[in-house]
Amino acid sequence: MTAVPAGRRRGSDEPTVRQVTEDLVLVEVGGRKVLAAAVCPHRGGRLKYGRVDGDRLRITCPLHHTTFDLTSGARLAGAACADIRVVDVLPGELSVPEPR
């Protein structure tokens, strides 16, 4: 499992998370760039401080450990709450979509 604190980089293949707007974070892992909601819907935990599992493409909230799938946004474990918004971004295409 490749899990590192968000925002920390140990190597070029390690996942990173950075805040790109008030509402979105950019998760870079395994050559993929994924835009996701910046806060956990459970209690507003800031996902830029979450843990990313690069092997399973998941992010875990640092507050109450709710885990979300980075491909669909579905809540996989942890506190009951809504899914997060996720937009899969192709490599090299870093434009941030307008909030819906």
C-alpha cells in the first residue's frame, strides 16, 4: 500500500495532494490527476491533509478517517456521510472546472 500524508512527496511516484481552489484539491498519483472536493462532507475535514492510498486510489479524511474512492467519490468506510465530488483530469490538463 502506498499511503503518505497528503501534500508530502517522497518520490516521483508517490501521491501528492494540493489545494487548487477553495473547493477543490488536486490529487496526483500514478500518472493520474484527480480533482476532488477539498472538504469531507462528514465534518468538514480538509482533505489536503488526508492520507492517499495510491494503490487503491483512495483518500482518507484526517479527522474521522472516512475513506473515499478517488475514481467515483463514493464513501467506502468511516462515518456516514455523502460522497465527495470527483472529476478525473487527464495528464497535462490542469484546468479547474467551474463549481456546479
